[in-house]
Amino acid sequence: MAKWFVLCIAVIGMISCETSKQSAASGQAMNTLTKKETKDGWKLLFDGTTKNGWHVFNNRTDGSSWKVENGTLYFDPSTKNGGGDLITDQEYENYHLSLEWKLDSGGNCGIIFQSKEDPKYRYSWVTGPEMQILDNDRHPDAKIIKHRSGDLYDLISSSVENVKPIGEWNKSEIIVNNGKLELWQNERMVVTTTQWDSNWKNMIANSKFKSMSDFGTYKKGKIALQDHGNRVWFKNIKIKQF
């Protein structure tokens, strides 16, 4: 028994050492900016320890379902009456947003942008377009065109499907710049379009948002992480304004 215990400790030590080497090899700690990123104008939207800079849309709850856990911003659906889309305190216009996420099995979530927070709107997605986050293999929404991970939700299907297996981290980026919109998933551009032109208006008119008169109209708005009732984790949330 003693020999077995010593062997287990040794193996754990080797794994810990290897993990440390891998972390060092990445060259960057979680939820931090490199000197170059700072020089280039990037700013963190999540500090890794608090929810500072975020609140639930229209302050409908205290946001207690959104927790900080091991350097991640985590939605815990088991915490009752504390949910709702988590939205930035600040509005943004013309920017590059970058973040990493992972889902629980069968999960659904989204990154909503250009959302206008106002008591007359019940949800963040009444005004803000969404980059879909989804378990393409298990969630029923995956059977619906334009509802798969990386899609501009209900508007444009992603050109490449490169979402990683459940449990692994994915990287999503949203670039909005004077009407030009790009969505990136895992270092590949998956959607590109122009906002507010006739084609944009036609897409909305033929979508589930057609009855929402203000959907996709705001050029400046807030960024929201969707509460879709599933476990989801976020980290390395950062933004660069143009």
C-alpha cells in the first residue's frame, strides 16, 4: 500500500509538472494581456476574479447564476432566480471582440452584440444580433439551418464548421467596423456581411426577428453573454476599439 501511495504521488507530480510546462510554453497567463496587446489597444472585459463591468440585462436579477470559477466566467443553471443575459456596463461601437468558451454536453448559448439596454426591451436579443454557440452534435437547434455554432444566428450560416468537441475551449471573435461584420471561430472567418444595407434589412425581414422593429439597427450597443439555461464557461474576454 505504501509503495502504491508513493507511486501515485509521483505520477501526480509528473502530471503537474507537465501542465506547468505547457502553461509556460503558451507564453501567456489566463485573463491577461501581453505587452503587445496592451500597446495595440486591447482591454480586458473580464479580470478573471470578479464580474466587474458586467450585470444582468435590465438588472432583472442579481446575476448570482453567473459565477467566477477557476479564472472563468461560468453560468450555473442550478442557481435559481439569478439568471438572465449577462451584459457589459459599457456600450461599444467599431471593435474587435475576442473570447474563449466551452459548453456542457447538449449546451446552447450565444454572444450578442450591438444590444440596446432599455426597459422597453425584455431581452438583449430583441435588438442585438447573435453569434451562435452550440453543441452541434446533441442540441436540437443544430438541425435548423443558421442555428449552428459560428452562425450569425438565424441570418447567415457559417462557411466553415470547425467547432471543437464538447469540453474543449473554442475561440470566437466578432469584428464590427463601420458596417463591415466578420465572425471568426477558432482562427477561421466563418461569416462576413455588411450591416444596415438593403441585403441586411432583407435578411432580417425573412428571419425570426422580422417582428422586432429595432433588431439589428443599432450601431452602438452592449455585448451580452446569453443565458440559455445551460452550463457555459468563458475566459480571456477582451476588446480592441477602432
